[in-house]
Amino acid sequence: MAKAIRMQQTGGPEVMEYVDVDVGEPGPGEARVRQHAIGLNFIDVYFRTGLYPQPLPAGLGMEGAGVVEAVGAGVSEVRVGDRVAYAGRPNGAYAELRNMPTANLVKLPDAISFETGAAMMLQGLTVQYLFNGTVKLKRGDTILFHAAAGGVGLIACQWAKAIGVNMIGTVGSDEKAALARAHGCTHVINYNTENFVERVKEITNGEKVSVVYDSIGKDTFIGSLDCLRPLGMMVSFGSASGPVPDFSLAELASRGSLFITRPTLFSYASTRPALEAMAADLFEMVTSGKVKIDIHQRYKLADVAQAHRDLEARKTTGSTILVP
Ligand SMILES: NC(=O)c1ccc[n+]([C@@H]2O[C@H](COP(=O)([O-])OP(=O)(O)OC[C@H]3O[C@@H](n4cnc5c(N)ncnc54)[C@H](OP(=O)(O)O)[C@@H]3O)[C@@H](O)[C@H]2O)c1
């Protein structure tokens, strides 16, 4: 038996139950992973609340790192004893031990700890595809990136700096502003005290930005469109404040033939070659020191409810891990 989180129903943090589960042998195409650290991500909140539906009862969590204990039939990607990490389906990372499809596992370089691996796979691969796949950013580009002091945000600050991109970041407090700035964000706006649309216009001398990365959703969506120059790209990749309300395509036309996309990591990393190339890029950014993974919160797996409360209350910065 192993400890794991299970949900019988969707709802508040209290629906996550810390229980004993029988993990069993890995099936074909699976490996059993003894997890040393688990990543906490905002997508876990969407699954917990039911914003993203899944059949119940269910596990939760999409990111972890550990050691392969056993493999099922037909597995070629990993071997028993390998250090591995992953970001992906199915939910169930909140566990000491789990079976995981090996198509989603990557070998973790020796230079990267389990904790760093668990903290960076989902958020780091997200920045990788947002900056290289969704739009191929180039030196000198100016972008707006919301929630710049969060898990994805602090990685984005450093990655943008490393590739010579001017990043305007938004954050919810002055302490978070200092953090984003210290991580390489070129300009930081506190959107709780400043009008971010006006500030973006000032900072860019009225030119506005070519790409907006918006993971806030409901509260920022229209303002984000207002920050784009004609032919700009709106990347709506999350909804921490609630889903984006229905809007008219005319909103894109009136602001100058804007583009919009709603990307997910799982479609960009859906093939083995794509996942391996993206992971290699991320590992290079981390092992070269260009991107440091800041784990600012650690919770015991049994205390996951508190971790969710803090994430939803905007109390966390950088990355958060759960320790089994
Ligand atoms: N599509 C994808 O492929 C993909 C992949 C990974 C993550 N994401 C999205 O990226 C975002 C960041 O993920 P993360 O795990 O790194 O989380 P995070 O940024 O560490 O935490 C979310 C942050 O959003 C901000 N926020 C603004 N309004 C909020 C509200 N009403 N409630 C809660 N937070 C609010 C807060 O920062 P401030 O206090 O500074 O405002 C908060 O700290 C999430 O929306 C997530 O769903 C998308």
C-alpha cells in the first residue's frame, strides 16, 4: 500500500483525501515510479474544483520526479533504476508511488535534483513552448506576461532575459514586483494598484506589445487585447481568475487584425520526439544556469489542502512542491 490523494467529489481543498492505495504492477507501456517530489500547479485547482471535468473518484496532480521501480510489457523509454520526471496525464501525481505511461516520462539529468525536476517540468516546458512554439520569440521583441512572480512567471522572466526579449510583467504586490525584477523582468506593473493597459502604453511609447501571455483569464482578458499592437498575438493559456467570458470576433478586428490562441502543453508535447526536444531545451536552460528553478514553498503531501489554499489565495511565489 502507498499513500496518495484521492477525490470522491469536486469542490474545495477539503475534498482531497489522504488515503492508502494499492498501486499494483505497471501495465503494458507503464512504469511504477517511487516519487521523491511532486509539483503543484494551478491546473490541479481546475481539476479539483471541476472546472476541468474528469471521471470520479480520481487522483490529482500532473507532475513528479522519482525512480523507476518496475516496468510493464513493451516499455522502451526507461529502465528500472532510472531517475525520471514528467508533466502530463493522467492525473495522480499526488502519491508516494504510482504507475505512469512511459511515453510521458523523461530521464532526469544527474545534475538536476528530484525536487527541481518535480518543480520545473510542467511550468518549464510551458515556457519552452510558449516562447518557441506558440510564437517564436526573437531578440528585441517586447511581450506582456501576466503573473510574472508565479511558478510559470519566474521561469518566464529568466528565459525572456536569456533570449534578449523585453518582458513587461504584471504582479499583484510590490514584493512580487521586486521578485520579478530580480529574475530579469524588464518592466514590472502591479496590476492591483496600476492600470496595466495605460502602463503598457507608457512603457512602449504607445507602440504596445506584439504578444500577450495571459493566464489570468476573466479579470485581464479585454485589457490584454488592448495592450496588443495590430497583428499582435493573444496567448490565452490559463484562467486563474475564472474562465474568459464569451467575446465577439469583432474585438479582434477592431484592434487591428489580432490573432488569438488557447494553447495547452499537452498538445505541444503530444509526440515522443516533441517531448524529448522540449525537455532537452529546458534541461539545457536549467543546467547552464540561465534559468534557476525557485522552489519557494514545500509542503508534506498530507498537507496538500493547505498548499491549494495558499496557491488560490495568491500567497505563493515561484514553484511549489509536495514531498511524499
Ligand atoms: N496552457 C498551458 O499549457 C498551461 C501550463 C501551465 C500553466 N498554465 C497556467 O498558467 C498559470 C500559472 O500557473 P502556475 O501553476 O505557475 O500558478 P502561479 O502563477 O504560481 O499562481 C497563479 C497566480 O495567478 C495570479 N492571479 C491573478 N488573479 C488570480 C486569482 N483570482 N486567483 C488566483 N490567482 C490569481 C496570482 O499572482 P498575482 O498575485 O501576482 O496576481 C497567482 O499567484 C495558471 O493560470 C495555469 O493554469 C497553463
